Amino acid sequence: MDGETLWDWGYALEVLPQLLQAMRITLMATVCGMGLALVGGLFLAILRRSRIPALSRAGFWIIEFIRGTPLLIQLYFYFYVLPDFGIRFSPFATGLFGLGLHYSAYMAEVYRAGIDSVPKGQWEAAVALNFSRRRTFFTLILPQAVPPVIPAAGNYLVAMFKDTPLLSAITVAELLYTAKDDIGSQTFRYIEPMTLVGVLFLAVSLISARGIRGLERKMELKT
């Protein structure tokens, strides 16, 4: 086969706008999912550090269970099993929940490392000032623990972005689903849309990675 048969630039330019539209869904799922992961991860980190043994053990096992099972299986469970129990969400909402919960387990460990890096003297100073434990944590410890974990959170953001194609398994019309099911299945041409998907993912990942490295350098200068 010659090059014109393998690759059609006209067809590639024709489907590119549809793929860019799907890219918006992919980016939205990534940003919103990361927002859920940041909040959920902090909650799990606090639960894991609880002075109540039952809560601390519960936090530990929740984190280990989520981290120990594949994201794809979790998505299938939320989308296909939970409806049998009367819990049903749209594909996009299910995908957001799945991404957010999965990465919250990883963010919990990131938060825990940041909290553990705060000198113990900070806790002792708060006790000397008669601060409550809650006030100590949210006004003294957490502001010091969060900045060092921002680069790691950025890395997980990129990882989540690259995991969004898994949402196609639950019919979310993100980038891969659009290329494979909306475009490829209708025209039976896959080389152009799938190649463009790879290029778009690579471009966003490289830009994000560069931004994260810049952020890391800024954090190093501040410390």
C-alpha cells in the first residue's frame, strides 16, 4: 500500500474538530476527578491518622483496597453492579466518581507524607499555645504540609489524564470512545483518529509535565 492509502490528511482534518470536542470531555473529567481526589484524599489521610483505632484501621483498609484493585474493575462495579442496588448515575458522573475515589487513595498517602514531614516541634508549639487539635491541624500543620505535596499531586493529575480512556468502557464519550466508537465504527478507518488521539494525549502530557517541573523548581526555591 502507498502512503496515500494508509493516511488521508483530508480525512484526518475532517475528524479533528470532533476529537477536539471530545478532548473537552476528557479534560473536564480529569480536572473534576482531581478535585474529588484532593478532597477525598485529605479525608482519607485524616481518617488514617485518627487517634481512634477503629477509624484509623478503616482508613488503612479503604486505602489499601482501592489501591490494590484495578481502576477498570472499580468503574465496571460502579456502573454495572451498583444499579442492581438502586444506585445509578450517568456515565460521566460515574466516571468522575471512579477517578476521584481511585486517586483519592493515592493522594491520601501523599498528604500523609506531607503531614509527617512537618516538624514535631510545630505540634508541641501548638500544645503550648493551648490550640485545639483541630485548630492546630487546619491552621498550622496543613498549610505547611500541602505545598511540598503539590508536585506529587501534579504527577497524579497527569496519570489520571492518561487513565481517562478507561472511561470509554462505561460509555463516556471521551477522546478514545469518540475515536473508536463514534468515528472508527462508522467509517471503518481507525489509523487517522487513533493516531490523532495519541498525538493529543502526548501533547497534553508533555505540556503538563513541563508545567509540573516548573512548579517543582518554584517549590524548591521557596523551601
